[in-house]
Amino acid sequence: MAIKRLASISNMVALTTTLFSSEAGVELTMPYDFNRFERSASRLKDLGRWQDALEIYLFMADGDPSLDAGYLGMSIAECYEAMGRVREAKYWHGRAVEENPGVWASSEEALRRIGDLPVEHLLITD
């Protein structure tokens, strides 16, 4: 069975996911409440359950190229940063700023704070 997100219905209100089986030709539509996901992720962050919150945010961001105007990028970055995964945090802070420049001041500040992350130490010598 495959899962495919069809659409984000209005800004931060609901998501619709269609479950289908190509063999049986069966389709079942299940609505998701974006606000419920957000409340759960926020509570998980309060409990220090950053990985669980991250999984919710990644689910919400899947198939949403704007990342809800950068909000999800900022939220994903916050989770990665709290878990000490600075390289991933920098990437997602950057996505938040790209999607809505000037709006996500916390992501802009995080990008300045994190700065350059060199990779030379990872390179294999020939």
C-alpha cells in the first residue's frame, strides 16, 4: 500500500492523504488536521521529545514545497538543533529563510550563529 499526499487544504488547516492499492484499485481518503499535528509536535518539544516532534514536522512537510511559508522549515531546524545536529539545522533554517525572507528572524539569527560548517575534515585523500 502506498501513501500519497494530495493537497494542503487552506493554510495550516487540513491535509488530505489518499491511501491506495494499485492491485485492488481501492482508494481511501483520510483527512488530517494540521492544527492537531502542530499541537502534538509542540507538546513533544516541551517534553524534550525532539525526535518525535521532528517526525511529525517532516510528515507535515512532505509534499509541501513552500514548507507552509517556511514555518515547517524553521520547526524542523529547531528540532535538529536541539538534538545537536547542527548541519541539518542549518539546512532547514536556510529553507525557512528562502521560503519567506525577512519573516523568520529566528532562522536568520541561527544561520548567522551557526556560520560556516567546513567539510574538509571529511574529505578522503587520494
